[in-house]
Amino acid sequence: MKNKVPYNYLPFEFSNYKKISIKWDKLIKSSEFTLGTFMEEFENNFKKYIKAKYCFGTNNGTDALILCLKSLGIKKGDEVITVCNSFYATAGAIHAVGAKIVFVDSDDRYQINTSQIEKKINKRTKAIIPVHWGGASPLMKNIIKIANKYKIHVIEDACMGIGASIYKKSPGTFGIVNAFSMHPLKSLNVMGDGGIVATNNTKIANWIRKYRNHGMINRDNIDFWGVNYRLQPLQAIVANENLKKIDSVIKKRNKNASFLDEHLKILQPKVILPKRLKGYMETFALYMIICEKRDKLIKYLVQNNIEAKIHYPIPLHLQKPGLKNGYKKGDFPIAEQQAKKLITLPVHQYLNKNQLLYMVNKIKQFYNY
């Protein structure tokens, strides 16, 4: 039986791709399959949207993070601080450049706990990577203040943050160089993988422009050994079309999230909602709440054709590579408790009011409200 409340919205997202296919036809006829005008159009539109000086399309969000780290010369022997409840890519990117991953706990909004950052800083610390987890944003002003105090860099993992804002400023514009993802289930998505790096620093931009394209300065010469991290123009076209509707997508997701908040808050303390900060616009890439009897609730919802998820049941420090690095159970109690009780509900732009109401009523029934 089809899910009455689906989590996966991609069949709806690309049910009508005529505008995309028309542009693809133009691309095919132009044969600009590497970089070129279609890529430039998207990069220019994206940097205008987030108000950044430079933007570069990459093949995925993970490589966007790696590019950010490499552009700052972060390497083996360096340390980078990040939160322990992100997706694997954040820590994986740090490991990929040879640096040591230094975790801190999450706060009650599932974001990096800024009160714990300073105690992790030492002479080897080169950067902090705050994650805009779930499409919400951490306390960026606090993070920038700490980074300035210790003269270390901030690299934002804004992979879920496209379309969000912090007092009208976009995620991915606070740090010196920052990463975004256009994975199919992100707020701005393509038909596969895609990423973006953004910076206002000209020196960093010049390095990234060359490094993501083999270090090339022209067809016959390179400045240094680089790699191929380029976004495909086919995907740039998809991203460019979806960028035109990103604000309406975020508006609808926020409307759906407000509906869920309003109907679920009466279930407290069995259901606990995170704080929604004034001046912060979320993307609701993930709508996460804390629930008693989480595992039984998940099973109940799935049985009733509601496609609920968990993001994620095991924090990064308790994953196999985290344990190998010396972390253990009890190191980050907030994230560990959240992992046992967090549930992610569908909140995407294709849900209607009846689906939302059905979902909240089933949750109320589960708790005998």
C-alpha cells in the first residue's frame, strides 16, 4: 500500500520537468558539457541569492566541505571542531584532509553547543565547522565571536541551509568559506548529487576555481596539481530552475511545520518540540522532535502508512570510527539522549492539510490523547 503521508517527495518534485528538458536540449546542442555558460548562469544566480561574492558548483556537498578545508591548508596534525550529531559527511571531510575530528555535544535545538566549543580549542585547532542541522541554524554570532577570539576559521556546513536565514543573512555567508549540498532531499535539489562552495575571500576563490578543475589556468597549463570536483552542467540547469521556486518551497515547509508545532505542543512532555528562535528562518529539511517510546511510535506510524524516519539513531562519536578515535558512550550525553528519542516527520511542500492532520491525529492516538 502506498504511504498516505510519504517522506519521499521526489516523484512530485520532478513530475513535470518540461522546463528542465528544454534547457537540457539547448545544453546538448551547445555541447558545453564541462563548466561553460549553463554552469556560470547557476553560479551567478546562486551567489546573488545568498549574497556572496563567489560561488562554485561542485559534484556533491561532501567534496564542497573537503574543498573548504583544503582551501585553508588544513592537513594532518591540525584539529577541526564540529558537532557529534551531524551526517557522516561533516566528520568524513575532516578525516579526508588528514585532520583530527574534535567533537562537541549538541544543544536542545540539535545544533552545536556553543558553550562547549572553547574548552576544545588548543594550539592545533584550525577551524570550527558548525552544521545547520536539519535546516535550522546554530548560534552563529557566538561561534564567530569565539573564532575571532582565538584567531581560527569558521567553515559552515550549510548543506541543509539553502533558503534559511539568520536575521535576514543566509547560512553559508558567516564563515570564511562554506559548503552547501543539493542532494535530492535538500531544500534546493538536483537529479542526483550536487554541491556548492561560497566565499567572499578572493584568494580562496581563485584557489578553488583552479583546484576543482585540475589546477588548470587554461587548456595547456596548470598552476598546481588539482582534482575534478566540478558540478555537471546538466545538474546546474536543474538547480537553476529549482532556485527560482526555493522561497515558495521554504514558505510552504514553514507553514507545514507551524501546523505540526501547533498540534503537537499539547502533547508535551511526551512530545518535546525544539525552540524556534526569533529572527531565524529554517528550511525544515528535517522536522525533528523528541518523543517518548520513540521506537514504538515509529512502528505505529509506519503501520498507519506514515513514512517517519530517524536522523540518526547513533551519534558520530559512537560510530565505529568514532570509537576507534577514543570516544565512548557518555561523552556527549545530550546528543546520545536525543538519538534515542528523536523522530523525523514528513513536512515537505507537497503535503496537504488532510495529510498533516491525519499524521498528528495518529500521534495523538498513540499517546491516548
